[in-house]
Amino acid sequence: MRRFLWAIAIAFAWNHGTLTAYAQTSFTVPPAFDGGGVVGLDLETQLQKGLKARRPVEFQYISEIVELVEKGELPRKLVVTTFLAAQQRRRHPLQWFQLALESRARGLDVKLPNLDLQAVGISSNGGTHGVNTPPIPPR
């Protein structure tokens, strides 16, 4: 008898739109991320906050990337997906974003900002050094 009453209650709720409205709001796929998934912020602000930019050279790099996106030279989807992946990195998300974007954009005909001037700095293995990173003395 209890199951029968439950079935009637569910059928009644479904016919009156209660479950239909719930199903439409809770089981739909969220819209695609346009600028990183945050509403009300432009792409530049999202990159600055999400990638934890602190130094002036980092803000300059982000503004140059946004400028390339606005000109249409760099696909917005490429920047956003790289940003979303970089946000998952707890340590150094901006540096990860820079290197990942450089790697992903190799096949495109676009000139990204020079990382030598952005102070990414892979210091211990003789990699790319930024302007603010002193050279490693030879041993």
C-alpha cells in the first residue's frame, strides 16, 4: 500500500510540474565556459585572479595574451582550456599556464609573448631564465 501511495504522489507531482522543473534545473549540462567559467568578469581579470598574478611582468604577460585573443590571433577556447587546466595546479599556476600555452600554440601561426622576458625562470637546470633571474655561475 505504501508503494502505491508513493507512486500516486510522484505521478501527481510530475503532472503538476514540480518534478519537471526539478529535472530541468538539476540534470542539465552547464553551459560552456566562455571566459573561464566566472560570470561578470572579463577574461583579463579572470586570468589575473585565477592564475595568481603578482608581479608587473605577470600582469603584462596576461594583458598581451588577452590582446591576442581580442585581435582574433589566438583562439579564446585554447586560452580558456589552458587556463582551466592551470587553475588545478596548486603551485605556480601562471608559470604552468605560460609553458602549456606556449606548447599548445606551436601549431598555430601566432607569435606569443617572449617567455625570456616574462621571468618564468627554470633556474636549476640551465633552462629559460627571465630578466629578473640572475644567471647561474659556471662550476
